[in-house]
Amino acid sequence: MAAVPRVSPPLATASAPVLATPAASATPGRVPRLQDLPEPLRRQIPALAFGGATDSPEPSARMLIINGQIWREGDELAIGLKLERIALRGAVFRFRDQRFEVAY
């Protein structure tokens, strides 16, 4: 599995504004990649180190190892960071109001 670049822990307060991404607004329905998010927003997202994943047609059977812990769809990894969808080669997260995907 490819390592995902580490992102510095949040430097801003929880009330910091979330920036819209031009790529996301230009293509409705498209989920931008983590690396395509604006730099100020990326700096606020906690580091994510992936260790493995289990994909399944049944959502309750999907699991993802991040930072040494097992997570399932719907889990909140940190304040404001939610794991929305696990797939065979990537996952979709929501950080505050911004969705993004990470390939692993």
C-alpha cells in the first residue's frame, strides 16, 4: 500500500473557515483528492497513515486501518474528520463541510 503524505496537525481553531476547492466547484459531484485541497485546509486535517483495508459489498463489513486503529464507515477519527466510504483502493472522508478522497 502506498503511504499517504503526512499532514501537520491542525493549527487553527475549530471555528476556522473551511475553504471551497475550485476543483470541487468546477465539477459537481466530483470528490476532490486530498492533495487537491487548498493548502490552508490540508494543514488542518490530521495526519493519516494507512495500514490496510477490507472491502465488501456489505458496508458493515468494511474496515480501514488508519494510524494503527481499525475504523469503519461513519466513524469520526478526530474532531470534524469523518470516514464516509471505504473502497478497495481508497476512502472518502469529510472534514467539517469538505469531502475529499485518499487513494491507498
